[in-house]
Amino acid sequence: MITRRELFKLGAIAGASLALPARWLARPPAAAAFSQSGMLQKFIQPLRGVGGTGIPVAAPDTTNPGWWQPGVTHYTIDVGQYEDQLHPDLANPTRLWGFGQNNNFKHLGGIIAVKRGTPVQITFRNNLPPDHILPVDDSIMGVMGNQNNRVNVHLHGGYVPWISDGSPHGWWDPNGHKGESFVNNQVLRPGQTIPDNEAEYYYPNNQSSRLLWYHDHTFGTTRINAYAGLATGYVIYDDYELSLEAGHHLPGPLDPRTVYLIFQDKVFVDTNTATLDPTWSTVMPDSRVGDMWYAHLYESELEPDHPPVPSISAVPEFFGDTILVNGTVYPYLEVEQRQYRLRLLNACNSRFLNPRLVYAQGSTHPESTEPENSIGPAFIQIGTEGGFLPHPVVINGVSQQLLLAPAERADLIVDFRNIPDGSILILYNDAPSPYPHGDPACDFNPNNPMALSTPGFGPNTRTLLQIRVKSRVGAADSSITLPSTFTPSDPFLLTQSPGVPTPIPAGVTLRRLTLNEGFDEYGRLIQFLGTDQAVNPGVFGRAYMDPPTEVIQEGATEVWEILNLSGDVHPIHFHLVNVHVLSRQAIDDVNYTGGEPVYIGPETAPDTNELGWKETVRMNPGEATRVLMKFDLPAVPFTVPLSPHTGGHEYVWHCHILEHEEHDMMRPLVVLPNTRIYMPIING
């Protein structure tokens, strides 16, 4: 049988450089069979907070067995299957995979908060059962037969040694099977007899204040493992943030006025699932009402003369119909007439979010569940996933939007002091899905006749959160007085002017890369990263397993000009490095033949809330996006071996639409060391 790689090399994957309209109009629905969550009542559950009876905060270990790395705070965290009642109207608790300690599992549990410079070492114990709780497509890259309980943890946004980065080949399972690049235990627990299900990770935490998250990154099952629940938050704070608390009254990372909002979209198995998706009971015979449903059938072949599409198939994107915030289905949040800090993370597989605050209809009644056109208080954005912005940015939801692609974060200040007592606000989202063009079938709200949505109930993907404002109790807080300029502890590589494209710095190497789509050996839509050099005429994409092309010397500074030749906005995530977005520029993607593109428009500036550090960047169709980065390796108190897979320090860059990443929009990012001593290692 011809492999995908062989097909690709032969040029049999066509269409990677078709015109945008043709590509988009040819896109099929994600799946032929579908399900829909039942009518779950909105806003009858309080938002789960961090700690207490809400989302568990991981507790560090207290007894050092003698093999911990120097100076670490050590955690032991289990990876397991459990049940959680996510909504009272669900007939059964939902079966999930997730992180927990001492049999204390709750959706999105295991949050860690740490000060800069305090390294963390974690023993993850894989206790997952053999059978996955979601359908597994064994035709895509990285899936290993029935070995579906492999895990691999990635600290998203972490500046970590490659052995702890969750590289695709660094997986392990409960029975001692390990990926080619799994060298964690040999390096971090040398000479120890280690249980088969344990893996050691080391995070230096030498980064400025920011919200990170850790999630599964297993080769071939990342999209379903993260969807199943293997994701949670991780917070780094530093002296600079503490100075803003002391001098400007910014709520700190664990202040009661700091609210974390982690968004996911899901579909729940309902009594109607058997009718809407008659294959589900065959694919998942043990599934119950209340469990999660995931798309698993491809509509049809996009091109003739291909083998039949697998009976369980990857799909181009996945869009749920029910919004969870902090693991709570349609929650409400009570706030007093105070200033609050909201820290947002889009943890959806494929769905973009465009949140803003609006008043609810009949906005003084708790049963007010639907939005009206009245705009609520603005956001003042102070940070992104890379930490503090250079300057605070006002996001009013009209002239300036807060658009969050999957994996993007936002750090916001919201002032409720002058909002009348009893007011009801809705955190409202109107980003189209798939982004940017949208499909009504993916937009769940009562105004969409395709959605079967009723006011006050789900399915609904527009009303993210209800906020109930009540009178302040007790003394007023000191007003937050933000500085006009932030100076985070990770200095920016350059100074940027809002609204002005940033030129490529003199003497910096330019690397030109491409985002592509085509068809796999079954005729399914597939996405690729590539260079500006064609593999075959008009075909620029490369599969993950093709030889690395992004091989960089430690300490190098580069500008990557990434040409989007596909029909989607792709949120491109860079492991190891943070980047500066310099500019964007329209190109003639239809007639692109390689090398420097034909630019058909002027350079445009990044959005004002994209300045400073970023590690997930939106790349628009038909545009070149330029980003600046420096490839330094983190300092750690042990010898870091070279990867047995790449011969360097093994990282990756990829699209964070998880269905794209896995099929097959990910490439190696290999950093070659300079003068420090590194050792090759052979798995034994």
C-alpha cells in the first residue's frame, strides 16, 4: 500500500495551490453523521473557581526521596479516567480523562501556580484504561494500533528543555511502551527503578508572568485526548507582577478578583444521538447519555479513485454545540461592583472566539439568558499568552475586537463599579466557525433555524457566560491605576509602534515558509506546513515525518515569513520560542510558484493587542505573516541529551486547530547546540 509520504513525494496529493474560492467551496461538512446535545438549561450553575470546591489546585509533594533535581518543587500528578457531573440535566456523570491527585479528579483539575525562577518537577503517572472514551482513527500519522492510552504532556508556552516539551515521539503508556524520543526518566531519574506508568518532567519556569496551560500532545491522538479532558492551567508570576500589585493595585494571580475562564466546546450524548448518528452505538457501545460525542465519520471522498474512507475517520475540524467554562456547562459568575481581572484561554479544538460583554434582555432578572444589543463595559487588555503587552489596550467590542483563536489567551481588566446592582451581562461570542467564513451548521443560537436552539437552553455557542452584578460588600478596593507602559521581566526584542508595520531588523535571517492544504490517500482534506520550495510543481507542503527543514543554530535570531496558501485562518503555535508579530501583507496565493511571493497590498500592522510576546499567531488566508524570534535554549542543572530522532534539541511548530495539527499540520523545529556539552542518548 502506498503511504501518505510516498503519495506526497509522487505528487499524488493535488490541490495544495488551488484558488481560495475553489478550495473553500469544495470544503465538505466535517462529518456525515452528527449528534446534538440535549436542551441543557443555561446559567443555573455557578462558575467553578480555582481551589476550594472548584477546580483543584495541585499540591506539591513534601518528602524528597533523594532523586529530585536541585531546588525543585515536586508534584505527583495522576492521569486517569473519572466521572464528573457537568450539568444537572445530564442523566449520567460524564466520563472524562484528566489530571488529578489522590483520586481527586475534577474537570480541568491540577492547576499549578509558581513564581518565576522556582523550577517544578512532576512525576506523571499514566493510569488510563486500555480503551479510549472516544472513537480512534488508526489511519492517521502516529496512531499505534490498539495502544490508545498513550499520553505525552506539553506545557503550552513553556520555556523548557526538549525532553520535557512533549515532543510527538515522547509518549508513554501504562505498560512500559515508550516513544523513540522518550528519554525523560533516564535523564531526570538516573539509576532509579521506575514504574512503567511513570514519566518525569522538568519545568525551569524562567519566564515572565503569564498564563500557560498543560495538555496532552500524543502523536496521533492529541485532538481526542485534549477533548477528553487532558488539559488544565499553569500560572507563572514574577516580581514585576508583584510590583504592579503593590504599586498599581493589580489583582494578583490568586486574588479573589482574578477570575480564570477556560473555554471549551463539547457535544454530549443524548437520547437523540441514536437517531442522528446511528453508528455511535456500534463505534462506542458502552457510551451513555451524558458522555461526550466526537465526530468520527467523513462525509465522502473529495476526489475519485481513492480507497474507501476509514469507518472511523479524522475530520477537517470539530465544532461542539455546548460551551463549557472551567469545566462548567453554561455557568454564571457573580461579581461585586469592583474592578476584576479576567484571564481567558480558548481551549477549544477548532472554534475561534470573539468575546465581548453585552447586557442581557430584561437585564435585571437572573433568568435573563439571551443578549440584547446594548454593549457592556469594555475590556482593558494587559496581556496575551506571552505575558504583559507593551501598553494597555482598550477593547470595546466595536472598533477593537478580542479575537481568540484556539490556544490564544488574554489578560483583561473589567470595571463593574458603575454597573447597576442586579444587572445581568452576557459574555457573548459571534466569531464564525470555521473561521473566517463560517457555516450556519456550526453556529448554535436561537436565531439559527438549523441549530434547534431555544432561548434559555442549549445548544448555544454564542452565550459563553452570564455575569450577575451585585452591590459591593465591605470596603472599596484601591483603584487599579495601570501604567502607560509595561516593562515585563522578559525584555522585548524590539520596540513597536501601535498601528505601524515593523520592518525586518537589519542583518536578521529571513526564512520563508508556507501553510498548505491538499488531499490524503483517502481523498480527505489534509493540511500541511512547508517551505517556499516546491516538492512537486505547485505542492509545497511536507508531512511531519519528512526530513526536518527548520534546523536552527542555538542563539540565532530569525524572521519567519509564513505564506498562507490555504482557505483557513491558522493559529500557528511555536514551541520553545516566543515571537513578535511584525506585519502582514496580502499576496497572490493563487499563482504562487515558490520563493518570494507577489505582494498585492501594502504591509499592515499587527493588531495593537498582538504587540509584545506571542506564541500562538493567527495567519490569515492569502497573506504573508512575519514574525521575529530568537532561539535560545533554557538553562537547566543537568545535561540535556540530543534527540535520538533528530540529532538536535527536538521541538515542533504547528497549527493549533487540533484536527489540523494531527492531520498533518506539524513540522519538527530542531535547534543545534553551540558550546555547551550535549550527549546523544540511545533508548535501552
